[in-house]
Amino acid sequence: MSATTGATCPQNSAQVAGDRFEAARTVADAVLYEGYVLYPYRASSRKNQVRFQWGVLTPRSHSQADGSERWWARTECLLDPGDRRDHPVLRIRVRCLQTQRRTVEARLTRGSFTSPGSAFGPVDALEVDGTSHVEWDEAVDRTIDLPPLIIPPGGTAAGELPFHLEGGSEAEPVHAADGTLAGRFIRERHAIDGMIRVATAPAAYGSPYVKVEVTVENATAGGKDASRRADVVAQSLVAVHTMLAVDGATFVSLLDPPGAAAEAAVACRSVGTYPVLIGADDVVLSSPIILYDHPEVADQSPGDLYDSLEIDEILALRVITLTDSEKAEARGTDARAAAIIDRCDALSPEAMGRLHGQMRPVEPEWLTVTTPGRDAAPWWDPASDQSFDPWSDSVRVGGIDLAQGSAVRLHPSGQADAQDMFLDGRRGTVAGVFADVDGGIHLAVTLDDDPAARELNWQGRYLYFRPEEVEPLPDRRESEIRP
């Protein structure tokens, strides 16, 4: 790394950074392979025809000619050096995927026998022991660690690091279970050049905070005339994300900055990436996927599914229902897809049960209200304010007080969703009168003609309407039929 200003620290950056970034590793791995292969995990699936959507940095010439992809991404975050005597030390790691084209070749036979020196020939699919291996774009995990950067008094430092991801070609023999040579895989990668630029500076004149800027660029020559997106991606940095760690200082949340840092936080403008705190406040993960501060991979998740917009339980159940031929094709598509199929098939009832119905508290401590003589309750819980009791409170509608047990006819307004609009004219019974934190009143209602009404009422599952969306029925025995 060449430092234009500031200084570099002569420590083993890879070893130190690896320890510091361990808290971010599981989330960063999920980001790295998000969308790598999608359910139903087969190369022939329409969902897997256009892949590698996140954090793609193409060669500059292609980006400028095409306009649909970036060739650079920038992370801007905020550092609070505090009043420590030691100069903060910034550590940066950039991770990405480099794609490689895997083609398949079958072993050719001559006459009625096969010789050890037989040649290979390309095929659309190579059938081996019931698995169909096909052409596929794999990916190689790449990590670039920058030397530590000392931030001097005043906060101004800068540096840059060019890097090179080597291309290459390898052959891997494919054997049947009995040891017979059936064919081979050919893997080819294009070389990719890149540049990482780092700069730190005071967030504003007189500000105690330091803005950190990390820019990742694809500096690969060529790419302008590539006709297929797959050919462009082969020369691109994929799923690019940046991890930052600091010694002797802390990072400031850009999503919820303290009041003193709010103005400086707003001035941080990342491009193509979203920095969040992870682990302690001395580590930041900046990824092409929007996350909240302190993200974590759920302990119940048994492994990567690469389709994280889905729910693990639902996706695992779907995998289990694939036919044997579909599973065989998925196994031949990619080693990671094969691992998903095998893992889902082997899920025990206990492991599946852990994926279902997990509830975890998410509110921070400041959202808890304590009422004298009562246990602490979250601000949204009716128990947090004894002046409200949804089971005895009432609201006056059309000159009639509505409370628990009152009969009403529903008239959802134009602002209701489509499901509620189907309930227009239906009769219901008020289960409770609820007040929200903004002062609004909502009637919890069960439908009289719903066979599950008693069960839903016992479970506390209601339909909610504003007072102006119900018509009071003075007598529950009223037999009026709405024309």
C-alpha cells in the first residue's frame, strides 16, 4: 500500500484483521454468496439464468459504454477518535467473488474399448452415477487485506493499494463410484485488476469526528465489446463488500447517530454500498445489501441457502419435496447446491422444529416503560399504561358507546386493503378497544359468521377497524338484512 499522507503500520495485517473481522465473518459470508444459486438450485431453472446481481463492479470501459453497472463503489463512514492518546489504527478488508466458467467434457471411446490415453470431448451434460453435470459459472472467494493505516492528529491520511486476481485454467477428472474415469471439468478464469483507495479527513471544520472513505475500483482493461453479461461478469468483481476495524477509536452508527454526530453522519454518502455496525462498535460491514446495525445469522439456521429473501423453513421444505431427478440435476449443477440438497434431506425433526416459530425480543432497553407497582412492559404493550384497558374501554360512535361485546356492521374505508374490502357489510363483535401510541383508536373485531371466531378470540387474533369504519348495531339480536 502506498501512503500519500499518514503512515502505515508494519504489522501482519492479515493475521490481525482476521481476528478483528471474525465477528463479521458469518454475515459477510451470507452477503458474499447471496443469490449465488437460487431455488430450485438447478442450472436449467429460469431463476438461475441471470446470476450475480449484487455488488457487481464491471470493467470501467463496459460501465461507461453500457451505463447499467458500476465500475466503482464507495463506502463513507464516521469515526469517533474520542480523547485517547494513541493514534487510531484503521484496518480494511475487501472481499469479492471472481467467477470461473466450468465446462464439462466426456471421455471419448475408440472402437470397443477405452484406453487410459483417450481424449475428451465437450458435452452438454455428463451423466455420472445418476447425476447430470452441466456447464456452470462457479465463483472463487477473494480477500484483499490492506496494511493498517495510522490516523495521525488532525485525522488526515490517505493511501491506495492496487491488486490483481490471477486468471487461469485447470482440469479436474470426474470418476464414477467404481473408479472409472468418466470425463473432466475444465475451469477458466479471466485475470482482473483492481484498486482500493482510502482517505480519512475531519468530518467538518472543528468537528471531533473523522470521515473514512474507501473506494473499490475495477481497473481491468477491456470489457467494452462483451456481448453477453456472463462474459462481462467474468471480468468483474462480484458481491464486493468492505469490512473496516479500528483500534483506539469507535465507529458511529449512520442509521442512529448520537445527536452530536447527526450532521456529520448525514454528510456520509456511500455509493453502491451500505455501512452498518457489526459486533462491537469498532467494526463496520459495508455491503451491497441493505442491513441494520449489528446483523446476525440466526443460530437456528443450519447452513447457507443462498436465497435469503426466503424463510429457511419454507425453503427447506420445498427442497425436500423436489423429485429425485430434480435433486440429481441440482447436485450436478454446483457443489454448493449439492450440499443444500444433502443437508435438507438429512434434516432431523428436531432441526426442522428449530426453524419454526422462533420469537426473539428486538426492542432496546430504552423502549421499556416501568409503571409503579407493575413489571416493566414494552411501550407498545397496553400494560405499559394503566389508564388504558382495551377490555373495558369504550368509544362513542353514532351516539352509541361501543365496547367489548358490542355488535357492529363493518364498512371498511377506501384506505383499507383489498382483504378488508371483502368484509364490507359483514357483522362482527367488538373484542376490545385499543389506543395506539399516536392517540388513534382501533376496534378489535371478530366476524360473527366465522366458524373459527371463538378460537381466534381465544388466541387474541383480531381484525382491526377505525371507529368510522363500523356501524353500531344497538341490539345483537337485530335481524336486519342489508339490501
